[in-house]
Amino acid sequence: MSTLTATAEEPRTAPARPAYRVTGRRVLASEWAKLWSLRSTWITLGLGLLFLVAFGVISASRYKSGIDSGHIDEHFADSTAVSLSLFGTNFAQLALGVLGVLVTAGEYSTGMIRSTLAAVPRRLPVLWSKATVFGLVALVVGTVGGCVAYLIGSGIVSGTPAAMSLSHAGVLRSLLGAGLYLGLVGVIGAALGALLRSVAGGISVLVASLMLIPGLISLLPSSWQDDISPYLPSNAGQSMFALTHDATSLSPGAGLLVFLCWTALALGGAAYRLVRSDV
């Protein structure tokens, strides 16, 4: 009897569970898997690549036809193979920026962010991983798209005043600068999605920052425009890949520094809200 009682009172040991650690590499791998599991990722990245190549080829073809006919549009008169090939950057930035917003704000709309933060209680590694993963993807897409557009466009305008070889001063820097700009736009989109936690709100702020505000600045007095316009996100970003610069634009290095400051500001706001407020 005592033997049975002793046996019954023996504590039951739970089966050992494997110990998992939340590391930066694993969080990055998780965000990488989530990014490519969405159909919208493939569609939007494809659109961004299409915008870069298609509009670059179209602008180069239009320039070539104007040269051949002798009636070149005044807007294309001073164009180069680089500026024609990167004409689609303004359209590609919308596609990549919108996808960046979806990467973060989409989890808030579906409620998946609760599971994500339950798995990563420290929270901030989630933001850094999302921004890093999508920023690198956008960088690769932007660089590849810009290079492909240039290779096709330079072949179209060969033999015209706009023709430039890859060894020409500033060409390689412009192509890499365009890819870096689009990569940072993707990071800003991801930061805005985490900051506003709304797909519609993030896209609205993104479009306003990159397209609407520069137009509104033109309504200000000329002296104010010269002091403010170069430091706007879109204008500072465009100076990163512009082949030529004047007194009203920043140098490539200064433009990169200003655009990095805007990116850091968006990420800082997103990090503050992620840490301070509940999901």
C-alpha cells in the first residue's frame, strides 16, 4: 500500500522542450519569409521594375524620334542617356514606397502584428528587420531596373547628342544612386506604415511627401523656394542620381546625407510609437 502511494505521489516531469532564442538572424529570416509569402510583393515589385524599364525606354525612344524628325521637345533638349533611362524612377518610387507601407501596416490591419510581437517581445528588432529586408530588396530591384533601362536606352540614343558610355564620368554613380534612393524610399514606406499603423494613412503621407509638397512649395516666394526646395525628401533624393547639378540643387553627397536624415526621422518616429504604445 505504501509502495503504491509513494508511486502515485511521485511528481510528473514535463517533457523537455527545445530552447529557442530570439536572435537577429532568426527575426530577419522570419521577415524574409513573410515578405515573399505575399502575392502583393511579387506584383508590386514587378510593377516597380516595369515602371523603371518601360518609362526609360519610352523616353529614350521619344528623344530619338525627335532627333530624327528635327523637332525635339524642349523638355528633352538637354537630356542624356542617363536622365532618359532613369525617367521612370518617379513612378517606381510609388510602387516600392507603397509596398513598404504594406509590409508593416498590413500586419496591423490583419492583426498578425500581435503574433509577431508575442514572438519578439523586445519589438524593435521587428522594425529593424522589416526595414532592412525590404530596403535591400528595393535596392536590388531599383539598381537592376535602372541598369537594364540604361543598357536599352543607351542603345536607342546611340549616335545622338545624348549618347553616353558606362565609363563616362558620373554614369555609374547615377545608376547606383537611383537604386540607393529607391531602397531608402522603401525603408521610409515601411517606417510610415509602422508609425501610422494604417495602409491608407501611410500611403497618403508617402505620396504627399514625395509628390504633393514639392508642388505646393512652388507657390511660395522665390527666395523661400531656393532655401526650402533642395532639402525636401524627393528633391534631395533626386540629387543623389542626377548627372548634373546647379545652384538650386544639392550635390550627390549632400543629397544622400539629407535623405538619410529623413529616413532616420521616419524610423525614429516608428520606433518611438512601437515601444511606447500598444498594438
